[in-house]
Amino acid sequence: MKKALFYKIFALAALLAALSACVFLTACKKDPDPTGAPPEKPVVTGVDRHIKLGDSAFDFTAGMPAGVTCDASLVDVGAVGSYTITYKAAGADDVQKTAYVYGLPTLSRNGEAWPDGVVGLPYKQANLAGLSDPRALGITAKDSFNRELTVAVAEQTPYGGEYGDYAVTYSAADAAGNTASAALTYRVEPQSQKTVAPFTRDLADASCDIPIAWTVEEDILSLSIDGVPVDTDLYRDTPAGITLSMDAFNQTGLDTAKTEYNLRLKTDIWYADFTAEVTDAQEPQFVYGYNDWIFEGGDSVRLPRPVKSTAQRYAFEYEAEAGGAAYT
């Protein structure tokens, strides 16, 4: 009797232990976090959107993970402005961002409306900027929200440092991809023109002085004769003006038979156009006798080249029994 009672009590205790274990395991399965904290929500990260005016097909969820939607019901793509958009996902908090609708960028010069026609530009300013630095020339651009944009040179007439008209096209792009461009023609010109009186010089002179007032702050850019640049070794500036070697009139490219030449002197501030009459009234420097002639057959003769002379042309006189004849 006692033995049967013992077995009954033992069986009852085993049953209670099994029930307790089942309850414990069930509780652990329902709440795996021993701290009892609720599970974390998914996180949605949205982005601001930049939209071209009138772009009704814009995709507000581009680049977003699957399951993320965007409420853009407040956006009017037909009107420039900023609008609130809301990104959503199941179980996540909503995230609000901004959609910007852009019109075309606006270009201006010196903060004013884009100029029409030709714009005068002093040579010194053009030379410093080279026409390729928009900011140095006052060219700026802004988007529809008054934010400054980078201005680029889209097209340009090559600038070689000469006076004249040069066309430049500037462009700018905003965050939405809108681009705008504007063309401008610069008339590069000196700030002033100086007057230099015509002068007459003889080739026998080693040099001539061109009287013209200038200051050390002004840089001589070039001197040309009939459009042919004069080598810088053939002229120099002095406090009284410019000293020009007469060898400049014998440069390659010049018509040495002429007696009158057009000169242009340019500095970074002013220029001067003037004329020079070149004569050759020198006394004979070389005299050749009959024995100095070099006969080349027929009626052709050649004279020896004068020594110690850099001239490219000479005047000579031929005397015969019947009289004299001058040749150049």
C-alpha cells in the first residue's frame, strides 16, 4: 500500500516538472529578449529631390529600397517652388524631405540683366582675364532659388591679345540639370588713342626718336610697321619716347621700295597710329671702279657686297661715257 502511494506521488511530481518546463520554454519563445524591449522599427531615409519645371514623369522613389513609397501629392511640377514630400514604409516612421522645382538658370553681368549688342572692354582688363575667366569679367549665374552657379565658357573666339571684337558664349547648369547659355561680344579697345606727328628719317641714320609721352606704369606691347611686328631688339623705350633702329625698315616682309610706312605702337592702355617717311639721301659710302665689277655673262654684272653693312637695299649710280643713269 505504501509502495503504491509512493509511485503515485512520484508520478505526480514528474508531471508537474514537465508542465513547468513547457511553460518556461513557451515564455522564452514568445519573448527572446530577456530585457523585454520591443523589436526595432525599420528606418526610412529619404532625399531631397531636384526637378525640372514641367517634368510630370519624375520618379520620386528612384534609388530607394523596395517597399519605400513617396507621397508627392503636394508637388506642383508646373510651378517653380519648394514642396514637402513624405517617404513611407511598413512599420517605419514617415520621413519628410523637400522637392525643388527649377526653372532655367539666369546669367547676368555685373549683377545686371544680360546686355544686348557689343560690350566695350578695356584692353588691360581683357589682357588680364584673357576673356576666359567669367568671374573676372563680372559674369555670374543663379538658379531659381538664388543660389550661385558655376559659369563655364562654352564657346569663344580665340583671343590673341589684339584689339577687335570677340564673341564668347557662357553657360551654367543647376541641380536639376537645367542649362542656360548666353552670348556676348566684347569689343577690346584701348582706353585712349595718342597722336604722334609723322616724321621723316634717312636710312643713313642709325636710329630715330619717336617723341611720345608715356609712363613707366604703361607696358609696351608691340610696335609694327605696315602690320609687320618689329623685333623687340630694334626699339627701346626712353623717358623722352621710343628709340627705333632704322634697321627696322629693312625687316623681312616689308616692301623696301616704299618711302612711306604706317606704324602702330601699342601699350596695355593706349595705342598710336602714325606714319614715317624713309629717305635715302646719304652720300655715297662705297665707290666701285671698273675693275671691281664681276661680269656674269652678257650685259649682267654683279658688285661685291659692301662690308660692315646690314642694309638690304642700296642706291647706286652708274656713269657711262654718254651720261649717267641712276638705279636702285
